[in-house]
Amino acid sequence: MNWDSQTIAVLETKGGNQRIVSVGTTATRALMSYLRIRGHSSPWLFSSLDGRRLTTNALKLSLKRSFETAGVAFKGIHAFRRASGIEYLRQGGQAEDLRVLMGWRSPEMIRRYVT
């Protein structure tokens, strides 16, 4: 996490690449709060209780619990990502900005993913 530029380095994407993701001020503040109360240090922004990086399954379970706490049905990580993209566009976000935020190389992914 680069606090000054409000960006996160994603070291391993689905395609095996690395990329930089921008986060807003609200998310940056939430991450700072999370790290203060987490109770341990780790090189990973999101880590297990013993400081190791989260597995895909651990992330899925964490999201599922958060959804249940909020009283919302969890339909999987893919559905969560798709819904966030759709909502981004509904709120007036630009398609090209969404492509960059989601890490898609082709504009075709916007049509395939969020329509």
C-alpha cells in the first residue's frame, strides 16, 4: 500500500500479472483503521492471524461472513465483482475508468462482464 498515492500493488492477479490499483480517501482511511486494530504486523495488507497472506478460500469465507453480517445473500466473488462494476457505471462512472480499475486489458471485457 502506498499511502501517499492511495494505491495498492496487487502482486499476483488472476492472469499472473502485477498491477497498481487506486483506492479513494474513504477506503484508505478504512484500511488505516483496519491495520491499527488488526493486532499484528505482516507484509501482506490482508493476512491471516499469524501474518501469512490470505488464501483465495479465506478471502471468500471472509466476504461471505461480511455479507451475512450485513444481511445480504453472498453469491460468490465473481458476482460481487460484477455487481460492483455495474453499480460503478450506474453511479455515473466512466467505462474506461472501470476497465482500468478492474484491471481489464480489453474494452470488450466491460461489455462481457457488466452487461
